[in-house]
Amino acid sequence: MKTAASESLGRPVLVQKYGGSSVATAEHIKNVARRVVARHREGKAVVVVVSAMGKTTDSLINLSREITFHPERREMDMLLHAGEIISTALVAMAVAAEGVPSVSFTGQQAGMLTDASHTQARILAVDGARVTEELRSGKVVVIAGFQGVTEQLEVTTLGRGGSDTSAVAIAVGIGAGECEILTDVDGDYTADPRVVEKPLKMPWCSYDEMLELAILGAKVLHSRSVEIARRFDVPILVATSFRDAPGTVICSPERARKEFGAMEEVSVRGIAHQKNVTKVSLVGVPDQPGTAAKIFAGIGKHEVNINLIVQAEHHGGKNDISFLVESSAFLRVSRFLDELVALVGGERAVVDENVATVSLVGEGVQREPGIAARMFTALAREGINIDLISTSNLMITCVIPKDRAEDAVRALHRELFEKGVVQEPRLD
Amino acid sequence: MKTAASESLGRPVLVQKYGGSSVATAEHIKNVARRVVARHREGKAVVVVVSAMGKTTDSLINLSREITFHPERREMDMLLHAGEIISTALVAMAVAAEGVPSVSFTGQQAGMLTDASHTQARILAVDGARVTEELRSGKVVVIAGFQGVTEQLEVTTLGRGGSDTSAVAIAVGIGAGECEILTDVDGDYTADPRVVEKPLKMPWCSYDEMLELAILGAKVLHSRSVEIARRFDVPILVATSFRDAPGTVICSPERARKEFGAMEEVSVRGIAHQKNVTKVSLVGVPDQPGTAAKIFAGIGKHEVNINLIVQAEHHGGKNDISFLVESSAFLRVSRFLDELVALVGGERAVVDENVATVSLVGEGVQREPGIAARMFTALAREGINIDLISTSNLMITCVIPKDRAEDAVRALHRELFEKGVVQEPRLD
């Protein structure tokens, strides 16, 4: 792919991001360096974005907890950003030791400008001038992921998983044509490989499908990185750094059509499930405009995310409104449930912790009407009761009993992928 | 002491530096925070300069060696400066947890501008504006020692022991009246406490004496920090962070006279010794002007430091020139010894590894003629042979056999300090 940067450098520009498990030890770092140098010697201008080594970030967090449970967010950023500086310097040394000139950059040096929302900063701009200059001089540029700097030179971090976001933003900032996220999983699968016996690797997945999969529990990439990639149409390859194996490309359907030759959309891209959810039902809520808005504004101000909303008719002009929250956030929600019931004039709140979701995700999931029927039939065949159903352009989600989640995923995978009908993902 | 900063802030400004052993664990860091907060509550504006925790720097160096034995110096700076960032953020958190607002700064944020000599950068300027601003708002400011930044925003470090230098430079930069170096030793002693049984703590020591002691083996402070303190006349208190005990003040003789009421200089401030030295003698060197210069220029270009130079008459218009080098540098010296002999037209080089130095240091050591005689007599009484003697305004050094070094120190300490004649240092 020709980009502004590749034309100005006379070489294609590649951004590679290596996660913590890929740089966990000196040996891992040398392995990363060999991979980077191989791409450099292929004639690419390589930018490497690095996470902190192994469990460094967790260790630093634990150290801070020995001191205080309420650190200033600014100080957490100061503390944690040191982890990526260490791994970045070591990767740069390892690349140089392989005979290729290299230079390490902090987020600041790489031009990663953010707002001042410490521990969850948003990227305002990436000034790729200095990175491009070093690439032009033939160097591999190694950049500390996860971190940025404000206009006032305050250190910020982008939140957990932020190195993915750094990598995509840097790819955009320097006009790189490719961005690779290298990690300990070798791509995205049609279902959780810990649950189904024969998961199939997706050769590609659209930005929208990936975002939906992430929301519904199949987290391979940080959603923010996918959102940035979508906005600027930068394809992301998710692959493993531990061996050579094809990964999954996340890109636009248009690009996939060109590169993968797919004439038609497949109906279902993958199956996601999540078990760490709790269902809250507000029963007997008067059917008036604005009720749902009240509920979600009320919850939102407590900074709790809602996963799924289903409204069903109760009786006598009243509705039941159900929603899912992450189980870890439920304690916070439980404190204002009565307040919430009063707010909407409902009868009572009912809480069910024994729930899970199982979802089919795909650009064609709604277009092909047979899919929903096959989903419900497959679950019925297993004797799995469906509590709620929610659909969108990209997904069909069923709320089912938590203890049947894995059975449901296996049944749906057999029905939709192992019969070889809906698509032809790779088996490797 | 009134300074520009203390007048502008309405409070006296104190810089405290805590070494690695003082911040080795979360518990140590909490202890440091309590000490800092106590000084803050006394009404001082406190700036804290912090080293990396315990053995962090060594661990990072070892990690780099697992990757390469020849890292770029720039990358070593990038790697190592992370250590101080971690401890600095943690100290700031611990101070805040004690209820006093605090903020941590990298070297860059603290305005520590250096040249680009990576791993041994020299300080060009300290812009104390941001630090002063935070002090004005009532915060304790915690600064990462050992590090700075170039005009091009490249990260630099000041070399080992550089946090002492940072602390003094920051004290100068913000116009602080006091600088405390808090460490695991509680001051400077009249002799190495591991050698003599009853060392006496010096209540004070002049800048020049401290520099001489450091060169001659009694290393309490990094010499660069003492040089900066001398140039700007900032008194340094060396004390321990582990308990409350008076330390040693390093200051000008004038200030000591005022503060300690000493009417007259003491003759001998302390005894230093060093065993990690090797003696090189160039025998039969023609007595021509410029010969010594040739030798030391020749050695200097190999970046080897020389400790002591003694020239003695040989015979027939020829001289023997002896000098000491650190034993660890001797291997490098040995490679160009023949070259050195040829350069000066000498007969041969003789190497003696079985040497040590023992030195008396004090502003009055030369002024009082009896001191030298007492030194030589005390050594003779122990049967310790003196190989070379060198004197300056501030010291008398004898080169003696390495295996008698401790005996010599004990004999001199008895003679000069335990008889209670030359000065009255504290015993606590």
C-alpha cells in the first residue's frame, strides 16, 4: 500500500506492536529484535511500539498499593509509564545488537500528544516528524506504547490496552500503510478456543464486526485502537510473535473484498460470549416516552457501562426494562437500584446473577433471515432456555443461564461453522 | 538562611535527597514520606530528590547485559532513567497519603538541562520556575535524581552518584538555602568505621577537604555535587534517613566558623585510605622539561585517571616517575606501558600491585609541621614501610604495602584522634 510516508521514504512503512508477553524476558526481546530486523531487511521502514515487560505494570500497581489505595491519577501515570520506557530501551538495544541502527522514543519524543485525562488520556494528535526523520536515516524506531504527553509536558497514559491504541495512532500519524499487533494469540477465532474444540481462524474481520465482538466478550484488540483504525482506514494484522503463522486482518469490507477476493459477505463472522454479567430488570415501568433515557442517564452518571438493553411489554400499559451490567460493577449499581425504580415509577427491581450472553456477530447476520432461526433451534436442541433476545445490524444476542454458556457456544459453533456452510475461515 | 527563593515563597526552602537504600521498599518510602512531611509541617518548602529504589539500577544494567554488552549510551540513559521515575512517583504518592499535596517531576519537568554526553552528562542549567511554582502552591515537589534532558529533549543521566549532583544543582537552581543528602551512613567519619574501632563523626568538613577525602578513597558524596556546592556556596548536610542523628555539614570554613564557632582550623579533618590501586614506576626517565606532561597526556588519552604522581631522582640526570592508577583500570594501562616508556625515553616500567595509600586530610595539615612527623613516626612504630610520600596544601599521602593498610589507618587514628588533640569531633 502506497502512503504519503512510504513515498517520501522510498520504502513501505510498517508499524509493529509487541505486547507484554512478547517482551517478557531478555530472550523474548532478542526474538522480537530478530523479527523486526527481518522486516527491516525486507526493505521496510519499521516502527516498533512496545508494551511493558510481562507483568511489570501489575508489579508497579501492586507497589503503589503498598503505599496507598488512593494514588493521584497523575502519579499513577508517572509510575506506570516507566515500565514501557524500560522495555523500549531494551528492544532498541537488541535491534542494534542485531546490526541495525535503532533509536528508542518515549511517547513524548514520538510526538504522542494527549489530553490531560490521567490514566485514560485521549490522543489529540501524533506529530510523526521526528519518527519519520529517524526512519529516513535508516533506523528502526522503537516507541514506548501506552503513554503520551500533554501540551504542559505532563506524562499521561492511555489506559489498559493502550499500547494497541498507540500503535494504530502512530501508524496514522506517520502515514504507515500497515499496522501489526503481535501478541500471544495468533489471530481472532470463530469462537473462544478455550471453549470449542475446533475453532477456525478468521482470515479477516471488518472493523465493525471486531468492535461488536469486543463489546460482546471476544476481546482481542482494544476497541479504541479499532475505532481509530476504522476512522483512518488503516488495516490491522493481529498475529502471534511466537511463531510464523498467518493472523487475522481487521479492515474495511471493501479492502477485504480486494485482498481476500470474497465476492459476498459471510453471514456470521464469529461467536462471542460473556459470563461476567448480571441482569437487572426494572419491572412494571409506565410506558412513557423518555423512560429508558432516564434510566440510562441515571446509571451513566455513576460511570457504569451497560451491555444490553431489552424492553418488553408487561401488562396494563407497563413495561419491563432489562439490562446487563458487568458483574464487577454490580455492587455500585445495587446501591442506587431503589433510586432508579423511583426515578421511573416502576414497581420493583429484580436482579439475576445467573446469566450469560451468547452472540452471533457478522455483517450479514441480519440480512440472512435463516441465521436467527438456526441459532434459536440449536439452543433449543440443547435444552437451553433463552431469557432475552437482542438484535442489531451486526449481531444477535441471547441471554441464557450462566451455567449453559459453554454448551451454547459449542452448539452454535457446530451448527454454524463445523457444518462448513456460512464461511470458509482458515484451519491451521 | 535567607535566599531569593525563601523570600519569594515566604518560607525557607529545603532540598532533601534520599539515596537508593532509603527508598528500597514501600516501607522505606513511607518512612521517607513521614520525614519529608515533618519538615513541611515545620514550615519549610520541601523539595525531595530521589534515587532509584535499592538495587533497581543494577538490575536494569544486568538486564541490558543479557541483551548486549555494547549498548548505545543513549539507550542506557533511556533505560536507567526509568528507575528514578518509579521511586519518584511512589514517594510523591506516599507524601500525599500523609495528607500533604505533592507532585513528582522527571528531570526534564524539573528543568534539569544538560549537555548530550550520555551516561555522564554535565548540567548546563536548572530552570527552577516550575518547581518554585509548585512550592508556592503549597506542594512538596519530588524530583527524579540522576537525570536530565538536552535541548533536543533527549534523556540523559549524570553518571553514578548523580542524584547527589542533581540535589545540589536543584538547590542552586531554585535558590534553596539548605541541601540535605540522606543516606544509609549518618555522616562523615574521621576514618572508615569498618576499619577503626572508635571513629569520630565530623560535625563539619570544608568543601575542599571533602573533595580531597573523596579523591583519596573516603567516598561519602559524589565529588561533582561538592564542586557545585562549593561554587555556589550551598551547605550540604550528610545524614542518615534511618534515624534521627546529627550528620556532617559540608560548607565553607567561613560558614563553619560562624555556625560551629570554631576559632581555629583543626589540623586534620580525617584519614582516608584506598587499596584498589596499582603503582606504575617509569624508571630512568631523562630529566627534561615536559616529560611528566608527556606521560600524563599519554595516559589521559586512554581515559585512565591517575591518583598520585611522585617524581624522584634516579641517578645520572635521570628520574623515576611513579604514579598510581585504579587497579580496575590497570589492564588498560598495561597495554600501552611499553609505548609510554618509549615516549619518554625511559629504561623500563615497573608495576607493583601490592600498594595502598593512607592519607591525612585537613585544611591545616601542612600549616602545622608536627603533623607529618607524627604520621611518619606512627607508621614506623607499626613497622610499616613508606614507599612514596606526596603532599599538598590539604593532604599528606603515604604509599604503603597493601596488606598493612588497615594497620596504618588504625595507628594514625589512635595517634591523631584518640589522644584527643587535633580536634573535637562528635562521638554519638
